[in-house]
Amino acid sequence: MSNSQNHQVFNHSKNKNLPLSLSIIFIIIIFILVSQDTATVIPVLGFHGVISNQNSITQIDQDKMHYPRKNLEMFLEYLINNDYWFLSSQDLYNILSSKNPSISQVLKKRKPIMLSFDDGYKTVYTNLLPILKRLENKYNKKIKVVLFINPGTLANKNSINSPNLGCEELREGLRQGFYDIQSHGLNHKDLTRLRDKRLVKELLQSQNELRKCTHDLDPDKKVASHFAYPYGAYNLRVKKYVAKYYLSGYLYNNKLLNRNILRNYYEIPRLTVNQLESVKTLIEKFDTNFNSKSIKLLSIKEKPEKSKIKQ
């Protein structure tokens, strides 16, 4: 047989095997997609302040990162009605660090989610805490929220007009079981721009101040055990120092946490939230079961608020 004939036979065999190869690849892709179930993906949402009115023009509310109170309450009620499990930072760490293979089976029976609020805005106390209390009274279910706090900017007792909450307000939410208080650095500095000594101060003093504020309410020192990078900025040096004082580190990168992909407890992704996102858009970021029926239910809940405004 000539070289030309050999080449033709080889190409014919290659082309014949191509559909089989494509089929195998397709099956593998389908398997991977199917395996990404609710036991694998855990949404971690990053909020900031909670504004009373989406059209407010006060200095604090101009920041698009603050979320409208009415929308937030509707969103939280949806999560309760759909039986979501509100994780603390320690809950999530325990899930991620668990070597027990049965953890996936546990998560398949529950729908975990973490709700975090950065920077310690006073509206997390004045606007969010009343919502959490009201929903607990209505559904007999407590919503735990994670507050990533900069203790260097906490309001003191004389700071009446401060946009930030104070130690006593933190303590009240912690005492009532709604707040999980964690660190966001001492003064919300970009840690990648700091020299080592200043970087350590931002990390260690933040932890010390938060634990000092809550010492009698936190005997196990769960407060300030986890860290969110200010601005989401980090690098290998920052991660190394954070790992000295904290159990985990949180980004702010608008990505879903996938347990199968995550390789580092100091790179936990968070979904970003801003006031331009509707409740529907927010839910669709992570809930694949959200459908037209769900939208209808949200619309029903929204009507009384609209009619109330018109009166």
C-alpha cells in the first residue's frame, strides 16, 4: 500500500472516531454541569448600607452600593419562604474545612446562603435590625447576617451624626443573635499598599478592638475570626499576614462560591450587590429555581407597599 493510501485510511479512521470523541466530551460536560448542584454552590452576598428610600439624595445614600430597605425585606422574606439556611462565617468555614464526605448530603437537604454587610453603616442597625426582628416574629426563624466591621471608624457615644454604628449598637445585634461580627480591617485601607508593620496593625488592632467591644458576649472569641479584604484587594503577601490572625478571607468579586473549585480559605468569593438590582435580579444570581411563579409571588408582596405610598 502506498503512503498516499495509508494517509487516506488513517484520515478515514480519524474522521470515523471524531463523532465518538465529541460524544464523550459532551457527556463529560453534562456530568460536570449536573454535579454542580446546591450542595456544591454556596452564594455569599456582599451588601453595604440599607437605605430607607431608593430616591433619597442624602450624602450616604448617594453611594450606589446601599440597598433599599423595602427590596431587602422582600428579598429576605423570599429566602425564608424558600427555606434557606443563613450561615455565619464560622458555619461556612466548618463546611469548607470539613473532611466528612457526608457534608454534601447534608447540604443537599438544606440551601445555605451567607448575607454579609460591609463597613458598619448605621443603617445596618436602624434599618436592617428592625426587619430581622419583624421577620423573626412573623416566621419564627432567625436570620443571621455577617457584619464586616472597621472598628477604627465606629461611632463613639457623642457622634450623633456619624454614618457609622457604634460599639453598643453592635453589641445589641450580637446579644439578640442577629449579628455575626467579623473584621474588615481597622480603617478600611487597601492592604496591598501598606508596608508590613502598618498592615499588621490594620489586621491585629482591628481584631483586638472588636473583641474588646464584645468580650463579655463572646467567650469563645468567634468575633473577628474571619476577614474581608477592604475593596476586595489582596495579594500573596496580604494573604500570608491575614492567615496569621484569621481563619478565612473574603473577596468582593461578584462570583459564586463553588466548593469543588475553591482551593484556598483566604479567597472566598462574594456576589456584589448594589441598589440598581431588583429583587428578581438579585435572586437570579444564585437561585436556578427562580421562575415565573416566584416572580408572581414577589409581585403580590410588593402591591401593599405601593398602595400604601399612594395614600
